[in-house]
Amino acid sequence: MAKLSGRWALQAIGNDAGWQQRIVISGSNAHDGPHVMTLGDIISHVEGNDITIIAQAFNPATNTWIDSLVQEVMNWDNASGLQVRLNIDDNPPAGDLDFNDLVVICTAENAELSSPIAGPRLDLTIPEQHFKQR
């Protein structure tokens, strides 16, 4: 289970599982509920003061969703700012503990958590008329 606060974009950047994977969001302003995640899926503008994310996998033998194990890794990315990566391993306690069954990157969308060097780069080229050739 992961806890977030503020405004976030969630993207599935890894999916190496035989079972269907999803996250269940609660405590958000508009995105509560289950979201099946496949590689590349994005959920933008997940906002709230007390967001909880639970990862689940669908067990076809029992026809039920089972809570998965989650590792949280916090990172600062110079291009986008604060990120929280959720590494998920399904089928506890019999899982393989590789934590790659689903990988979701949560990127902060709040301006104060964004990188100050993100966005278009300034053109620092010195025009020829402003320097002397030797």
C-alpha cells in the first residue's frame, strides 16, 4: 500500500506478470476505484490530501483479486521532479519476490514538487556580434 498527498500522474512502466494487475485508488478527489494497469497506461491528475493506492492481481484459479506486495522507492528526477516508484509482486505469500509484476511510477504534478530545471531550456548562445575573434 502506498500513501500520497497532492496531485500525481501514475504510469505503468513495467509489467512482467501472468496475472492481470490493477491498482485500487481511494482518498482521491475524482479517481477512486479499481484501475486495471497494462504497460504504458497513465492515470493523470490523481489529486487528494490522503490518497491510498493498493495493488492487486487477479487469481484466475479462485476468480478473485488478491492484494499484492508493494515496495516504494522515492526518487528525484531532474526532468520531472519528485517521483515515487511502486514495485509490485503478486501472489503473496507464494510470489517470487521479484517485485516486477507491475511497476508504477507516480510523478508529482504540484509545481512545488516539480523540477526547477524542467521544461524548455533557455537559449544561452552568445550572438557573434557580442564576442571578439582572436
